[in-house]
Amino acid sequence: MSALRLPADLAAWAELAAALVNTAPRETDPPEKLTGRAELERLLTGAPEPPPAARAADVQAVRDLRPALRAAFEAGNLGGIAAALNPLLAAGATGWRMAPGAGGAWALGPQAPAGLAPWLGARAGRGLAELALAYGPERLHMCRADDCLRAVVDVSRNGTRRYCSRTCANRTNSRRHRTRGG
């Protein structure tokens, strides 16, 4: 849940972008998590609007979005975020339209392009871009636990979230405490 004054759908898209990045194999968690259509459909349940139908062929195209989204989390400044996200935003934007959102309220957004991956990339990219523009690039980062490497969207009120989960925060604090001899 977002504590920011960012529309709920944009915060949800930013969170979905992080969830997608976190499906990729990492040094600290090597298995692929987006292995098929069922996992893709499960990921899309976090979308604030109904997604296009997922097909088995969409899995690789959606996986291919992860490097650009990850680059936005690693950028650290608006120029880097823009360089990472602009190709996704351009590929998904076939114009804008007004339409009712998931809650029934009308909203302005990009018109649906052909294909699930461009649809997802444009919306996830917009969520990340709007969050970075409104609250600064430091709201998008990688988990500060040295053994994690997960993407983090900080929607806390004070912008101090550093870890992807309490587990990583507790593990890091326990290590720091043991290192100091406490």
C-alpha cells in the first residue's frame, strides 16, 4: 500500500515492475521464476487493470522487459531512469485514451498496443517514471542487503525503505550486530 500521494494505479504499476524484475535469476537466487504462462498470469494479478490474454509465447517477451526495468532501479538519477524506460514507453504508446479504471473512476492512459509485453512495459515503465518524477529517483533502488539483489519500490511516507523485506533488514541488522561483537 502506498503512503504517497501517487495515484494507486501508478503505485501498483511500479510495484508490478519490481515484482517482474524480481522474477529473474540472480546470483543470490538463481532459479528462473517466470517459467510459463501460469506464473505470468499470477504476476499479472497485481495489474491495476485487466491485462490482455496471456499466451505461452508472451513469457519470453515479458522476460525481455526485465533488463530495462532493472536498469531503472539501478540508475540512481532521472537521466538514467529515462534512458532505461523511454524505449518501453515508446514501444507501448500508440496514443492516449480516457477510459474507466479498475475502480470505475475515469483515467487518462496509454492506449493498448498489440501484445502483452508492450502493454506491460509501457504501464510498468509509466508507474516507475511517475514515481521517480514525483518523489525522486532514490525511491527506486536495489535491496541494500548485500546478499539479495531484489528491486525495491519505496512508497513509504518518509522514503527510508532500504530493503525488499523485513527478512533482509533483520538479517542485515543481525550480521551488523554480530560483527560489532554484541
